[in-house]
Amino acid sequence: MKLEIEVIFKEVIKPSSPTPDHLRHYQLSFLDQISPPTYNPLLLFYPADGDVKINNTEKTNQLKQSLSEVLSLYYPLAGRIKDNLFVECSDEGIPFFQAEVRCRLPQVIENPAPGELSKLIPFALDDAEELPLGIQYNIFECGGIVVGLCISHKIGDALSLLTFVKSWAATSRGEADQIMRPEFISATLFPPINISGFKPATGIAKEDVVTKRFVFSSSSIELLKEKYSASGGLENQRPPSRVEALSVFIWCRFMAATKVESRPERIYSMVHAVNLRSRMEPPLPEYSFGNYYRIAFTIPSAGTGEENHNLVRQIRDSIGKLDKEYVEKLQKGSEHLDFIKEQAAGFLKGEVVYLNFTSLCRFPLYEADFGWGKPVWVGSPSLTFKNLVVFMDTASGDGVEALVHLQEEDMVKFQEDEELIQLIVPTSC
């Protein structure tokens, strides 16, 4: 459904205490430098009849006060990003918008349209320049609310955003003494270098990308896990995870939908975003703030049938290569920069077609309790990349939502795929 929204006011929230002089220059890391200049969004949906009865004026004040307090810990978020090199931690603050939505919250949750959900966040996602963070507080006619957040990918990955939300929610509940202080050491671990010749914006798509949400129930996922476990060459290994099974299935359906367009000279590759924190030596805690991710490439054999029977194992092998030796090379920067320049060149020439996967499954999305209960749904608007699949847990925790971004002509064929239709939960979106 179309959302009618009116922003009724905007203010700037500044840290409750000033940033010390010695912390006012926050250096971006090499991994920050090569991350795309986009925002990572998150939408948290709360019903009017939550666990604790607090009116919306009190909720707004509580959110703003706790936000001010937590920004003192996450001080780079209240600064300004300069020249893809550093953050000027000047305590300028972040924009906080309040908006009124002319419909009821359940109407959106029942059938969320990813394109319309972008109205619930404060920024256009491809407009990440100086501002590291923005918040939009949306009030629905029924009294339900949505907290919409955007964090610049130049300063942090998805886990960094979720760690911030966790700290903000704990502060709002009056439990600030229980949160872990974030660590801002990424530039020490991955020193910045001269990245001239590489454009971090490569791959950002503004037009002709359609986003659809496909929901897979636990029973459908189990069927896929059994299928790929039996035929996937996984003897003496753990069975496929939910994300592995869905990655293989969606890849096969994507290839089936686009096979008419396939050219023999093209390389088709699966790409998985991988969290590096646990792969470092020693491992980093989850509250290590920054861009601690890289991508694993898997080039399956061409086709959509039995040729892909061992694709789960191939994916595991590719991700397994992102080990501590890989991280050590990555910390030197220059060799990896040459590699991503080569990958970007192939993408721009049309020599390589990527299907990108990123997963927020098993992340504590539904633990964001600001003092009036946990969210009833957590979602995302359409992102700014084509051939992208984002996995998120369903509210029940046992199913998976797949947010699929494809070119319009590919989506028309993909969403009509019979094998896909048989496994997804029926929805009109």
C-alpha cells in the first residue's frame, strides 16, 4: 500500500557530554574507505498496545534523551565524515525527524512494500556523504510507531548498527550501566591507504531495480536443507544452514529465470558478505565498531539442475578461505585493493554477473526494547543495489524473509518461477 507521511518537525540531537579533544579526529580504516557510500537502514515496528503503556510524547522524549546519552559513547556518529578519510568528531549531532503516517501500523506489517518503506527512514540511501547517522520517529494513526534508522556504511557495517541500537535501547530502559563500551580500533587493525583508481560507489543502482519480499516458512526451509544435505557431498559434515540452503535455492531460481540472457563468455558468481570479527586472531568482540566484513566469491558450474548439487560445500569452501591468513593479507591493504579493482572492472564491462547475499539471521533484531516492549516486526526498505538478497528472521524466529533486488525484467521471470512459488508463503508483495 502507498504510505502518506508528513514530517512534522526536525531537531538535532547532540551528545550529552562533549567529546574529549584527543578523540575528535576519528580515522577511517581501509575497510571503511572501500565500503560503498550508502546508508544501512533498519525499521523497528512497535504496536500501540505494547507491554508498557507510555504515550507517544513520553516515548519521543525518552528516545531523544537516551539518544543524546548514547551518542557520548558512539561519538563518531555525532560528527561529520570528511573526504573518505576521517570523521571530524565535533559533536554537531544527528538529525531526528518526527513524522505522522496516515494509516494503521497493522496495514503495513500485513503486506509491507519495500519501496514504500523508504518513506519511514530519514535519508535517501544513496546520499551518504557527511552525516553518519539519522533517525526518523514515525507515529501511525493507531498509535503504533516505527523507529527508522540509517547509518553510513562509510563508518560501520550492519552489526555495528545493531550494536548501537542495542546500547541505545538499554540506555532508554535505564540500563546504561549494563552496556559494553564500543571499541573504535578499526584504523589500527586495517590502516587506511591511498585508494585512487577504485570507486567505492561501483554497483550502486538508482533505477530499474525492483525489490520483492519472499517469506519462507520453517517447513519449506527444512525441505531445502534435506534436499541439499542428501545430494550435496556433505558426508561427515553438518547439514546445510538455513542461509546456505536458501542461498543455493535462490541462486538456482535466479539462474533459471535469467538463462535466456546468459552468455557463454560471462562469469556468474555468488557473493556472500562475511563478518570478520570472529575470524581474526585474536577474535574481536561484537562491539568492535566499524566495517569488519569482506566478501566470499563462489563461482558455481553453469546450470540450474544437478550440476549444483554440491554448491553448499562450494560456498563453505569459499567462506572458509576468509581465515586469519586472509585477514593478515587484508591488513596490508594494497594486494586486496588490486583485487577489488579487477573485480569492479569486470563488473562494469559486463563480464561478470554477481548475485549478492547478506544475512541478518540470528542477529538480535527483535531484542530492541526501548522500555515499552520488543518490536512486533523488523524490516528494511529497498536497498540501492541490483542482484542483492538480504535474509532476515521472521518475527516468529523460525522462518526467513528474503528481500530480493533484481532488474525489473529479471524480477518478472523470477517471481513467476514455479519452484519458488511452491515454497514461499503466499503474499501479494
